[in-house]
Amino acid sequence: MNILVIYNPDSESGASVLSEVKDILNNSSIDLTVQQFCKAKEPEIPKGTDIIIVIGGDGTIIKVAKAAARFDCPILGINAGHLGYLASLDRNDLSALKRLLDNDYTVESRCLIKAEKTVDGRVSDVCDCLNDAVISKDCLSNVIDIELTIGNDTIQYRADGIIASTPTGSTAYSLSAGGPVVDPLMKCVILTPVCPHTLVTRSMVVDGNTPIKISVSGSKDGTVNMMCDGRVGFELDETSYLSISLSDITAKFIKLNDVSVYKILSVKTDSY
């Protein structure tokens, strides 16, 4: 079995967790490769990698998971950061890694969403999001006029922005903005407005096969940005629009226990 371990040396306990992981997986049947996580570049996944173990916080896990999805390679997240919603294991659970040796684990497939910017009828930018695509202005004192088209229906409202989230990302920014917690195995898009200037606008859960288009205006006093998983993706203006759909790739997460996302959410939130 070829296992790639990617650890974040900047995380609180990344190096020490790495040492424990290496001791546990010290087995003749495992070919172990170790790589440092780097924010500035994509992880390098060697050909033939069977499993990727990621040691770090949610930001590290998200970036590695998207890279692994392109190779259809499952990942196992170990929390070495703060909350660690996406991690399957905490440091005190590392003994469960021995189950990898016996292939005693399950794999969950989680959808990503694809955000496409179209200008003059041509797609100019594309990105895949595991958590969310967030549209907001760089000048927070001004609102955005948003036109949201879901299938054949169009909704118009004013807000500080809008979040298009995956079920995995429903426990991230979308949750803070009032969105629902959604089972991570569902294939849907959660649309959550950020501080809408109305009393009736609420978060909506949309089937993943329904076309979604977002247009913005009122950007004279600042730039409107589309951020993909917390990183700036590209700018939007009145000459462009954003299409949201399910991505062609899926992220695969290894589970070594039967703890549900709801239990994780409860425990992590109470301990924060």
C-alpha cells in the first residue's frame, strides 16, 4: 500500500503528530512518503498513491482534498489545527490508523461545486469548490444588487454578498450566515445571502442538477470578488455572470469510525 502523508508544519502540532503517524504505520506492507504542505503551490501526488493522510487544519485538508479528487484518491484528515470539522481523527484517536493496514474503513464521496465566470458568452474562469463560492465586495460599507436565477425563476435582492455552498461547506461560512446544516453526502447547493436588506430572504437548498446563475451590479464603489474556499478566485462586474453547478470530480474521505457529521458538529462547537 502506497500512502502519502502531507503535513502542515505551521499547524499547532503538525510535526509531532507526523512522528506518531510514522511510528504507527511502520509496517513492511506500507510504502510511506512524507511531504510538507505549501500554501503557495498544489500538492504533488505521486503516481500509484493509494491513500493520502493529511495532517493539519481544515484549510490544509480542503486544498489537499481538491488535488486528490483529480486523481480519484481518498484522503484521511487528522486534525492538527483548531476546530477540524473535516478531520476524521484527532490526535488522541491515532491508534485507529492501524485499521488502514486491514482495509477496515469506509470511503465517503462528497460533491464539489464548479463556479464558472462567463463574459460575452465565453467562459473565462473556472474553479472547483469543496466548501463554498462566496461573492462579496471588497468595500463592506456598500451592498450589492444581486440577480439570482434558479432554473427558470429569478430572484432579485440587495445584500452584502451571497454564498453558494456544498453540503460539506454547510458547516462553514454558510452556517455562520444563517444557513442550514446539510448531510455531506447529498448532492445539492446551498444558497445563503449575507446580511440581506430584507426581512424575508432566507437560505435555500437547491438540487445539484438545477442550473444556477448569479449576476451582480452596483459595484461602482468597489470590486466584487468571487472567493473559492476562502481564496480569491476572480472579479465580477456587470458585464459578467457566475454559473454554479456540480463539479465533475468528487472528494473521497476515509472514515475509520461511525461518528456522524452531526456529532462532530456538536462536539466541536461545544469545545470551541
